[in-house]
Amino acid sequence: MEEIRKEIDVGDWHSNLAHDEWTPLPVSGSRASARYKHAAVVVDEQLYIVGGSRNGRYLSDVQVFDLTSLTWSSLKLKTESSSAENIQEDDGSSLREAFPAISDHRMIKWGNKLLLIGGHSKKSSDNMSVRFIDLETHLCGVIDVSGNVPASRGGHSITLVGSRVLVFGGEDKNRRLLNDLHVLDLETMTWDVVETKQTCPVPRFDHTAATHSDRYLLIFGGCSHSIFYSDLHILDLQTMEWSQPHVQGDAVTPRAGHAGITIDKNWYIVGGGDNSTGCLETLVLNMSKLVWSTSTHVEARHPLASEGLSVCSASVFGEKILVAFGGYNGKYNNDIFVMRQKPGESSHPKIFKSPAAAAAAASVTAAYAIAKSDKSDYPPPANPTLNGIGSSLPERDIRNRIDTIKEEKRALESSVAETQVENAKLREKIDEVNSSHTELSQELQSVEGQLISERSRCFKLEAQIAELQKALESGQSIEAEVEMLRRQRSVSDEGEDGTVQRQGSGGVWGLFGR
């Protein structure tokens, strides 16, 4: 760190940063304590670190790092009641600390406030809490919310889309994994459940999320209690349908506890691990093309190869940089690392990738060339000149140039014709695919109709079976009653026979006795 302090001028440190390389910043004075699973956000060149965990203990402090002076300071929070009670205090030393110890929460800036959503604490409630820190007055507290408030959780993800916050997944206070999606309207502070279609990501926590073009929600990585993921899921916020697209580029290893931040169309993924190995590479996902690439690597046991770290984007001295802090990789870290982005691509990127797009590009180019050559078919001026020099071109050279241009025109027309043929073939393939899709859709509808018919038939059979079972039970009951009646009759018949015999015998003996 001493060598770095010599290399970096505190007053102009950003100018010495290399592109796509993490650099630790020198710090003047005391430092924030090492931690992980904290929340971080940058506001006006100030990095705010709130809460976190260390050695199994939740933290409640708010630390601020000035990215211009490279110094740490602590932010003393208070409630409205404590502010009123201590309004005459000059040094503020008796202000009552009002923020709870919390970990695995998420934080965003909204207006002049920091909003902290969810997290684990010793006194977790059943419902997710929304807390605030006022950056002007340093007041803090809990915001009253309404609607379908989700269950409390930590390790979830939050993304801001306009004035709404999307909350996905996490782990509740009973360690139950979640994959539900909720939205908080920051204008009305009202919660609602989001109903989605198709197969959503499996329950997970310690993943990352981002939005692209205010239409797509991206979920990457995370873990269950035994499995670590490297999958990417996308939710179309217009159709509310989940998909799992094919992503190209560099291979991505499973990870959880990583941090992510978007800058323009790029999503930077830093750190993470699988409880045994930290991830050494900083990944970049081009969200427009869905291509993974590796920005840079760090060495093993590096502070950035950690779980539970944070990464933010900051505009310092007019330039956007990435700022990372904290994490755990066998030890708790409290270093500040920064990275300057690699210069962007050309202002005229190549956008034609598919054969059809390339054919369309060739058609446009050819048409433009033909238009130019058509203009050349007009007779040249009487005294053509080159570069303002008065030497005239010979008529033979002019005719040769016209012939050459006409030949190029014919070649371009031939190329356009070939392109049109190729386009026609592609249209035929598209028509075949559409036709096949239509047939499959009809077949699917037919099968669905058969299934509906079979379900109806099954329902009828189940009803008949139920009636037969009732009839069978009734028949068994009747048989039992008949058998009982038979027995009673048999006993009755035997009793009558005995009485008759005894009466007859008595009469005979009486006759002889006389």
C-alpha cells in the first residue's frame, strides 16, 4: 500500500488509473471496519456503507468515504424524537443511535434519502421493512407501507425501474428460499405481488439483478443451501414472461455473494464464490448482445475474490469508475478498489451479424453505389480538372473511366440480384417455419381438445364409479339386513316347534293317566 500511495497523487489520483485494472486507493486517517454483506451506494462522490456483518455480529454503523479526498468518516444518525430532545446540543455527542444492526439488506438512493429494503437483524419482523436515511438532516426511521407487503428476507435483489423497485428471491428469517417477485411503488409506498408467466428461476439468494432498457429484468447466479448457480434469466416487463436465453462468450463459473453494477449497456459482475473458492475474474455482460467477456483477473486470496462485497459506479472528476469495498474470503476486508472502464467501442459499430442482416446491408451499399454510378453516366464537363489543377484529362481516359464505372455497376447489380435471390430463399424458409409453426399450433390445439375431452370423460367415469361404489355399499348393507332377518326367522321357527311338541306330549300322558 505504501508503493501505491507513492504512485497515486491524492489530488489527481484518477488520472493515473489504468483501464480494466483494479487499483487499491490509499486512505488518509482511520478506516471503516472490515465487513461483508453490507449495503453501498455512491452519492455526489461520497461512498456510503451501511451495516453488514463481521464474525457473526450484525453492524449498525454508517461509514462515508470521500472519493476526492480519500478519507473515511462516520455518519451519526438520529430519529425525530432524539433530534428534538437534543436540539440544544452543540457537539451532537448525546444523539441516540437510531439505526438497527442489519445485514444482507439492499439500498438505493431516492430523492435526498437512502432507502434500505429488507435484511436480517436480531429483531426481524414477519414483513419486509423499508427504512430511510435522510442525507440532509441525518434523520432515520421506518417508512409506513401498504398493500401486499412481502415476507421479510435477506440476500434478495432489488432493481429500480422508474419509480418502482422490483424485489426478487432471497431467504426469509426461517431460512426458507424464495423466488417470488414483488414491486414497491415509491410514489405511494405501496407493495404488490407480480404475477409472471413461463418458468421462473428456482428459489435462490445472494444473486444479482439488473435492468436493461427499462424493459428487461436480468437475474444471474446465486445459490440454494447446497447448489451454486451460473444461469441467466430474463423477465420481459411488458409481457411478464420469463426466459433463459443462450448466452455467448466466455465461460462463467457458478457463484453467489457477488456484486453487480450496470454502466450503459454493460453489466459488471465482481467477486463471489462457492464457499470454498473465490471468483478471480471480473465479468462483463453486454446486455444488448448477451455476450459474456472477462474484463480483468485478480490473484487468489485477493480482497476482490470475496463473497458479500459491494460494487458501485461513481462519477469522479467527470469520469465514470467502478468502486468496490469489503467482502470475505477467509478474512474480512475493508480496502477500497477502483477501476476505470476500457474506452468504448467505435461510434459506428458493426451491427449486421446474421446472413439476412448482412444481405440487407449489401443491398443498401449496392443501391448507394448504383445511385452514385448513375450520376457518373452524365456527360462530364468540357474541361474537367483534378484537385483544382488546370490540366485537362484526355477524352480517352474519361471514356475508360465511364466504362469502368458501368462495369462496376453491372457487377453491383448482379450482386444485388444474388442478394435478392438469397433473401427470397430466406423468406421461403421463414414461410416454411411459419407454416410448420401453424401446423404444430393446430396439432397442439387438437391435442388440447382431446385432452379436454378425455378429462371430461374421466370426470364422468369418476362420477359413475362413485355411484357404483355407493350402490355396492348399499347392496352390502341390504345383504347384511337380509342375513339378520334370516337368522331371526330361524330362531323364531325353532321356538314355535318346541312349544307345539311340548303341548302334544302333555296331552298324551294326561290321557293315559285317566
